[in-house]
Amino acid sequence: NAGVTQTPKFRVLKTGQSMTLLCAQDMNHEYMYWYRQDPGMGLRLIHYSVGEGTTAKGEVPDGYNVSRLKKQNFLLGLESAAPSQTSVYFCASRGLPGNTIYFGEGSWLTVV
Amino acid sequence: AQSVTQPDIHITVSEGASLELRCNYSYGATPYLFWYVQSPGQGLQLLLKYFSGDTLVQGIKGFEAEFKRSQSSFNLRKPSVHWSDAAEYFCAVGAQGGSEKLVFGKGTKLTVNP
């Protein structure tokens, strides 16, 4: 019972480098989300998807891109990493509207 | 658009004391409401949720929350706090029948003194 799996769990990037965070869920959920968590800021929504092939912007989308080519995967990309993107990133998914959201364990990203 | 306010950034209680964490939301219709807990370096664990029906919701670990529509509040309570409850607590609101976004408050950090 994997639930929501994020890879990688830890990563250090240099400014300007690119990377992709992968989120995979095995619950056949329609909705998937990427959040970032920063001290004192709570969780802020970056992008989300309401189904395969769809994406939408959240509160803080700048500097990030996403793709949902397969229902079970939601990718978060940083094209040119900046120190301001140092954060903990959480992926989440849920089924029908209103159902519980399940979170991954988080990905710690440091941009130097 | 929905929003959540957790007025208390940090709360300290003694072990065995009662606890109430405040959450106020803003949303024009009936919301979905959640409380999550996060231990240091860990992910988020769902404590309880409100969708409809009984406004007093029971959760895991002895927590409960009451939805008060007139006050736009969803406060979390526990009658007797244990040292293991020390963590950060997040309230979240989702929209029924509209956007599927889930918006979080900034969190309340709970410290438990022995």
C-alpha cells in the first residue's frame, strides 16, 4: 500500500540548474497537488490537476511547471532553480470531490 | 476564493491540560474542513475532517473539532494533552462543488511542557 510516493526525497541544486520532482499515486485519484512548505508560511499551493492531461495554477506558480501525462503521475519541474525555491515540497492526491487528501512524505530541496 | 486563518502561531500547554487550537475560514458556501498534524521532518497526517452533518467531529488521537457556521470557525480540541502531541497543526478548507483547491492556514506550533 504505497499511497503517494515522491522522488527524490532530498536534493541540492545549484542556481540555474533544472530538475523534476516526481509524484506517483496508486489510488486511482483524479486530483493531484503540489505544495511548498516554508517556515511560518504553512503550505502554499503551487499547481494542481483535476485529471489526466489537465493542470492549473495555484497560489505560487511562478518558476514552476507541471505535467500530468498519466493519471497516476504528477511532475513538478524547476527550469532554472533559484535560492528562493529552497523549500520542502509536498505532493498530495484525492479521489472524488471532498474525499480525504493524502500526502506524500515530502521532498527537501536546497538551491545554493 | 477560500482562505484560512490560524490566529495562534505558537501555543504552549502543560501535559494533562486541555487544548484548543483556533481556525477561522472564509468561504461563501459550505466548505470541507480538515485538521492535519505534522511532526518535525515528517509529512502531514489527517486528524479529522468535516464534510456535512454533525458539526462535532471526532478524530484520531482523542482530538475533536466543532464546525460553527455562524462564526466561520473549526476549532480543534483535546481534553488532556500528551507530550507526544507536540507538533505543528494545520487547518485547511476546501470548496464544495467548485474549485478543488485545498487551502491551508499557516499552522500552529504546539509545545507541551512536562
